[in-house]
Amino acid sequence: MAGLALIISIIALIFSYLSYRKSGGSIDELKQKVEDLGITTETLRTKTADILNTLEKKVRGEEKRGDFGQQE
């Protein structure tokens, strides 16, 4: 059963590639889109890391002042 699913998925992949080529898409265009997506993802990752870093500094700054969270 798994072999049949694999064969069907490979056939679907071939059909999608042929449809993409028929609609005017090229390999170079597809590679450029993937690279652009990688750049966008990297930018998003960097911004998320900066926001989390800022949030961490705010939370840890409050802990250092002893406003809350002290347990003895």
C-alpha cells in the first residue's frame, strides 16, 4: 500500500512540474523564488530573535530588581 502511495505521489509531482513548465515557468525563475523566500525567512528569523532578546532583557531586568519571584 505504501508503494502505491509513493508511485501516485511521484506521478503527481511530475504532473505539477509539467503544468508549471507549460504555464511559462522556468527553472531559473523557480530558483529565484526559492532564494527570495530564504531571504524573507532569514529576515523574519532575525526580527523574531531581536524581539525575543528585548523581551528577555525586560523580564530579567525585573527579576534583578526583586519586584517579584523571590522564594525562600
